[in-house]
Amino acid sequence: MTAAETAPHPQRDTYNVYGMPGLIDTPSALMAPDGELITTYSDFAGATRASLSFQIAPRLIGTFRYSSIDQFLSGGATTYDRSFDLRYQLLTEGRIRPAVAIGLQDFIGTSVYSGEYLVATKHLSPRLAVSGGIGWGRFASAGGFTNPLVSISEYFRHRPGGRRGSGGQIETQKFFRGDAALFGGLSYAVNDQLTLKMEYSSDAYDIAATTLNLFERKSPLNFGVDYKWGNSIHLQAHYLHGSEIGFTANLLTNPKRPANNGGAGSAPLPVKPRQNGIEAAQSWPPLVDSSQPMATQLTTLLATEGIELKAFDINGTRATVKIANKRYGARSEAIGRTMRALTHVLPHSVEHLTVIPIENGIPISKVTLARSDLEELEFAPNGITASFDRAVFDDAAQDRLTYDDTLSGLNWSIKPYVQGSYFDPENPVRFDFGIALAAQYEILPGLFVSGKVQQKLFGNRDESTRSDPSTLPRVRSDSNIYAREALTIPNLSLTYNFRPGTNLYGRVSVGYLESMFGGVSTELLWKPVRSPLALGVEINHVKQRDFDQKFGFRDYEVTMGHASLYYDFAQGYSAKIDAGRYLAGDWGGTVTLSRRFNNGWEVGAYATLTDVSFSDFGEGSFDKGIRVTVPLEHLIGKPSASTRDVLIQPILRDGGAHLSVKDRLHPIVRDYHANEMQGSWGRFWR
């Protein structure tokens, strides 16, 4: 149960300058709405902070932050700092009980903002909330007193000083140690848009105020005003420490809240019920071959739905179709629309309807539902749950249809592209803009040749001159050199996708696999249709491409790959564990945790540890990152199977580097399996 469900008053979201729910400098014990993504930009006294926060679960929120601090380095240079926060709500707010949360700030990084806290928040009225807590680290740099945890152990009396030079390591040796201090404040919602905030801050800003003289800290009191514009924007102004003005902006996005109200998609065909089903079934001539005319009619009906008919067969009372879904991000919607279209073309005697979705030329699964169930449940109050429970999900590896699959032929597109590079201290954000021509041709079922040509029109990724020393082969750290060429061929490959057996999926790709490597990539995936578990193995032999990304190669080559374990938990949470060899020849493993929403949004984070030491890896200590997948449908308000991936890597180094092969099997396969489709089954009737 969430805080909003147990709180006696409606919760009003306000966020602090760190991108977390809170007052101004200080945290609160409140959570954002479940699934919320909060992008925050704040500016105060020579320090700017850009944060991305995600409400991972109703009681758990995390933040990645990128900050710049003027004159922080010797010689007056600006420093750029990456940090991570976590907060867990121990208690939700009740009628008498306050919400209570524990938090870690900057617990992976260089400790510029490092601190820990325990905080409580209580609504005294529907509009007035008060927060108070005890903090350590930065939260105890002003008004500190002896750590009360000393009564448990002397270990907590002193906090280790200094900052790790490479960053990226978890600062467990500092947690809840050293002096402690109290902080607190209150917020008052004048109306649904305007909130006033006041706080007592225990952050002395020692470096900024005392060492660097960026501002004068005259008071521990801060005052702020928060204006909420619509559902997505918070604009804030603050008067801080008796001497400074600061500004903060928050952009809120929630996968559970569509960016567009309603949808512009076409209404589906209704189920066409049968009249006098038994008599009609008996009167239909079983020996008349009417399948081809019906296939022609079905092809036309499905084409209007954005679905391509690949094969069609009738066998007694059963009809089976293969389809390629070109439009719907919710795969269950494509299944539902296909089955309803079938009721318009099939004779009354056909009772069992089977749909086999085809992706990349191979059958992924087989979904069967009785036609009488469609007729019964279309408008039933429990139609969503009952139709899923009655649907049969099977493997489709051995399925053979009377009619041969039709090939998709040539598909191509010309569209603009944007490529970014981030966190270069010389310029933290760089972009290239250009035009990309992509094409794919299906030679045989499952056998494709595909490629892309890009022409950069303008940008500044090529202006980076950074060349960090590396003890490893430079498999990624030369990415700025690869970005200097205007006309490139990012990929050009021949791929064969196949089904080697029941529950098995295979892929072989040969060619220029990505912008920096070419060679051979092989993959085998075991994934039962109704199982949350999948196992995979991938083996690649690749050679590094020339910097111009045309047809030449450099000297470096490597055989690498991984064994992978995938598991889907409840509520859209999933985990992936890779173990094997990486592009630089290092051995280790990667853990990826993700949350996938029913509409296709996905937010995940990964961390890779290999036999490369933190010092040899360099800045950042180990590879880690955040990936956000955004379905285009969420933004444009009409059906689309397209998505956009945003990968945030705090630092790009050579250790733990993966090969970027397109169309890996697991994301494609799981979309049409029972666990994944259950979450979006409400779209079956849409």
C-alpha cells in the first residue's frame, strides 16, 4: 500500500534541489507517485545539478545526478561530479503516524554530496506538512553533535575523510559515521499550483562558502516557492542561507500517465457472433476449398489494422494464421484484433482460433482461444481476466501451415537521427544531428540483409579531444575519434534467425555489426512460452573497424561472449545476469535490474564488474549505466510499435564493454510470451 493510499490528506509532490521529494536543501520522508520519472535542473551559488530520479517501487526511489561546481579544482577550474542516491520509506503516513524514510545521498561517487539521513514527515492539515530528521555527512556539516549511534559502537564516532580519486565506489565505510545534526522544515500548499516552503538546513556548504568563497552563508534558514504548471512541470525559486537566490525546474513524466489523453487509433472490428451455430456448422460443406478467398479477405481486413498476414490455414474446426505486427506496441492488441477479424471471414464451424506472431522471420509463440469465448466475453465485466485465463499459450517452433509464408521484401526509411555523448569534462553534453538511410531485405524466411548509412549534418561530438590513458585495448575510449567522420556505415550485416527446436531460438549475424566492430555473432536462447525464466548464450568473434566506419578494419580482434540468465518477477520487474568475456578481453559479469510497464516503458540500471581492477579501469571504477526505453505511442497518442532508447553512462571506458548487436533475441521473444502479454492483456479488447 502506498503512502498516498494511507495518508489522511492528499499528498502534494514537492522536490528539492537534488531531484528528490523534499523541501529545498533537505529531504522529506515522502515518495513520488509510483513509476514517476523526475528530471531536475537546479542552479545555486556556482553549482548546477542535473538529476534523473525514478520511483522504482512505491517505497523506493533512486537518483542519478551530474553536477558542475565552479572553481572547485586547483587553478579555478570547474569540476564535474556524478553521484547516486537511494531512499527507502520505512513507514507510510497514517492518521497519527508520520511517514519515515532512510536515505543515502551520493553513496557511489567522489563524496562531494555524500550524506545519510533518517527523516519523518507528517501532514498537520490537508495543506500543511512538516518534516524533521537527523543526518550525517553533509547533513551534519552545520550544528553537529556527537553521533547517537556511538551508544551502540565507537565505530560510528568518526567519519573517514577524503575523496576517492577515481570515484564510482560504494562508500560503505562512511555510512552513518561521524557527527550528526538535525534538520527540518514545513511546506504549505496555498492551492493546487502554489506551495510555500521553509526549512532549517544542516548543510554548511563548507567548500562552496568557506573554501571557495562562492557565497556567504549567513543563516541556516532557507525559503522557497514552488509553482506547479499542469501535471508535468514544477518551477521553483529559493532564497538560501540568507544571501543567495537559487532556481530549480522539475519535469515530471510517468509511464502510467499517458502524455496524450485518449488515443488516435482506429476502433477495432467487433466480434461477429454466429447465429444458430450448430445448424450453420453442419450446413457448411467441409470439402469446399474456400481458404484462399478467405485469406484474401482477411489480408485486406488486417492491413487496415496495421497487421500483415503471413500465412493462413483451416483444418476442420481450427483456423491458424501467422501475422507480422507492424503497429501495436502492446502485442496483445495485435492478437486481439486478428482474432476479431477472423470472426468476420471464417465459416461458423470453425471454433478454435490460433494466432502465431512472426518477428524477424521466425514464429515466436502460438495463442489459441475459442471463438465462443470471444463471443461470450467481448462485453463481459470480467472479459479481460477470463479471456486471458482461457487462452492457451504454446510454442510454435514445429508449426507448419498449408500456405507458404510471404516474405516482407524490402523495407527502408529515411529519417533524421540524433546521437549524443555525455559527461566529457570539456563539454558534458554533445550532440550530432543528421540523416540516416536504413534498409532491410528478407531473402528467405528469417534471412535478412540490413544496413544503415548516416550523413552528419552538424554537431560537436567530433570536437572532443579527450584521450584518457588506458591499460586495456581501446575498445570504447576512442569513441570520440569514431565520431569525427561525417559519412558512415554504422552497420551492414546478414542475419539468420531460426528455431532449432521447442523453446529454442537462434540467431547468426555476419558483417559490420556496429559502428566500432564487425565479425560474427551467434546467439541461442531457451525460453518456454509460459516461464518467467530464460537462459541464453552468445559467442562473438569480432575485429575493430577503421575510424572512418567504412569497410576497413584495424588490428585488434577478440573472441568474446556471455552466458545469460533472465528472470521476470511480478509487477514488471526483471533481472538479467551476464557472465563471460568482454570486448577488451576482460572476464566478469553484469547485473541488470529493470522495471517494465504495461505500455512498453522500461527503466533499468546495470553494473559490470570484471577482473580489471578499479585503478586500471580508471575514472568511474567500473562500468554502470541507466537505460530508459520510451514507446513512441506514449508521446504521439496513437498506436506505434516503435520505441526510443536513452542510455545514460556516467563514464565510457574500456572495461566491461559489451558488443552492440541489433535485434538480440530475448527482448523480441518475451514480448509475445504469456508473462509479458498478461500485463497488457487489457489491450486485447482495444
